[in-house]
Amino acid sequence: LFSFLVFLRYQIYYGYPLQTYLEYPIIIAQDVILLLVILRFSGNMKRALLYAVTFWGGWYILTLRKWIIDLAMNLCTLISAASKLAQLRCLWQTKDSGQVSALTWSMAAYTCA
């Protein structure tokens, strides 16, 4: 979600045409809905407010200075790779890949690359 937020804000900040980043608001909305559903069914809806404040605060902070948005854009690849490594570590420790299909993992790894 962080990467999509940064990509969207970066492209709006630099005035790219809407057609180049139109999928990012849709992907962000899907991720937010998924996060809300997960929080709802895990009984942690109070955290939703914390995530909403973080989301809106991050949206504003990214464009306070030009170097912040540029640095965040450069760190997105590192953050995406780190999240994949964290998933791999979890799979390695549990020795259970029952929740992960090869197709979705391949698509996620391809997108990250």
C-alpha cells in the first residue's frame, strides 16, 4: 500500500497525465478495502483509525519537500523487495506454503521485479 501511495503521489506531484497512473487509485482502494475487511474480521477495527491517520498523514508529508517524494520513490523498490523477503522468511519458518499458490506468488514476484 505504501508503494502505491508513493507512486500515485509522485505522479500527481510531477503532473503526469492521468492515463499513466489511473490504476493506482483503484489498487489503493482495493488494498484499503481488503485491510478494512481483515481488521473487521480479526476484531481490530480500532486500528483502522490509526491506519487512516497514517495514510492521510503520509499523503501530506510526501510533498512537503521535493527531496522527500524523490527519496520515497527510490525507497519503494527496497520496501517491495523487503516485503517479499519477509514473506519468504515466514514461509521458511512455518514450512507451510498451503496458503500461497504458485501463480499468485509468481505474479507478485514479477510485479516486484
